[in-house]
Amino acid sequence: MPIVTDIQRFCVNDGPGIRTTVFLKGCPLSCPWCHNPESLSPRPQLAFTAGSCVGCGTCVRACPRGVHELVGAEHVVHFERCVACGACVAACPARALCIYGREMSVEQIVAEAEKDRDFYETSGGGVTISGGECMSSYDDTLAIARAVRGAGMSLCVETSGLGAPERFRELAAYVDVFLLDYKISGPGRYEEVIGLPEHVVLDALEALGEVGARIILRCPLVPGFNDTDEHFSRIAELSRRPGVDHVEVLPYHDLGVGKAKSIGSDRYVEGEPMPTDAAVDAWMGRIRELGAASVCRG
């Protein structure tokens, strides 16, 4: 059964029109700038927002595994002991705790999406399956895709390109638009930073082009990692591949930092400045100069 991190309604940046985005849990990649670190683990997990805690100790008494400890004025969370039972979440009066991830049936997911069908029809929107990396739970993604299209709703899939080409060919029969990430240039660099061989992404891009899929190439740009002419040139080249409609530039934002800390993770970029609008405009201009016909900000 799919494990869902969140379902967000009225999204306007996850494909055409107004969309309901289903975030599936689980991603094996290692992007240091990840916006959704709470979706990396495939299992439900505890999150703690220190700024909301009032130090009442209710969670300490509620937890059967000693996950919470008050040391003076500090609330210490032993995440490694947690089994995501939710007892502390239910007990916390300050709502400083939550569980990321819950099992939902395909039918429940589609029922949530159905609530906004009128908005899809008037805006050209629909449902987007995202993550995490939704292709890491391919059977769930395929089942949701079939059900969404069976219900007569448009579907987008956001993916980093993880998976065998034949899976993308199979999934393409149910998908209106693929939002395909291309993150950094260079075979060695891709695997070093992302944890995925670059050829896997390029194989997915080729497979989708072969079956006539519509593709939006999404490119996160992070100062100090991939804001280089080499990368811009590669983006421009890939934008001319079969099936690619246009390029969306996704400027780095530090919204993932707080979420990573809340789950006890130290995997994040901290202190990296968010790019200015002028810098983003310059990046897009350079990608156009290098041969991309259509570039916009995602």
C-alpha cells in the first residue's frame, strides 16, 4: 500500500493548471539541497519542531520507548529509538510533534483528488505524483496512475529519472506530462553528488522521447553546485531532445533545512545564499543563449 508523506491541493507549480500533488515517501538519492527531506525514508517517521515545544514533558510520559528526554531546558529526541507509533504526537498539547508518512489505499488517494475535479477542468490541471522519488515505489505509482486516468483526470509525474527505461515506457501510457529533473552535469559529478549515474536519467529521457511523451525538463540550480556554463550548456542541449516541451529553472531555496533538522537529519546545505531574482534571470538568459528555445522559472 502506498505510503504518502502529504497530499497538497491547489498546487500551481507541479504541472499545468491547478493540481493536487501526491507526495509518496521514499527516495534513495542524496541531493544535498533536497526540499523534501522528510520524504527520503520509505517509512513513517517522527518530526519535532523545537520552536513550538513548551517543555511540558507530556511526550516523555506518553512514549513507551524513551524517545523524548528533557535535559534542563533542552528537549532531546532520540530518533533512533522511534518506531513512529504516534503516542507522543497524540499527547503533545503544543503540536510540536508529527508523523511524516501514512498508508493510504489507491482508492483513498483518488478520492482526495476527486474533491477538486471542477478546478482541474476549468484550469487544465489534474493530479501530480511526486516524492521523494515516486519511481522508487514503482508498483504504487503505476497503480495510482492507472486509477487517476481511469477516473478521467489528467496526470503528471515528477521524477528524477530513476528506473529502467521499460518502466517509463509503460507508465507513459497513463501520463500527460513528465516533470523530469536534470540536476548536475558530468557523469562522475552526477553520481558523486546525486547518488545516481547520469546515464540512468538520460536513458529515461530517451525512452520517453521514443514513445512521444511530453516532458518538462526541471533543473534545480544551486549556487556553488551547478551554476556553471557547463551545466547551462548541457541543459540547453537536452532541451532540444525529442519530447521536451520546455525547461523550468528551480532556484535553490532553504526550506528543506528546517524540515531536515526536525527529523534529526544532518543532510542539508546550510548557509548557502538563496539566489537573487537578478541571478536567476541571468541563469535563464544564459541557457537561452546556449540554445534552449523556451526557459521559465518553475
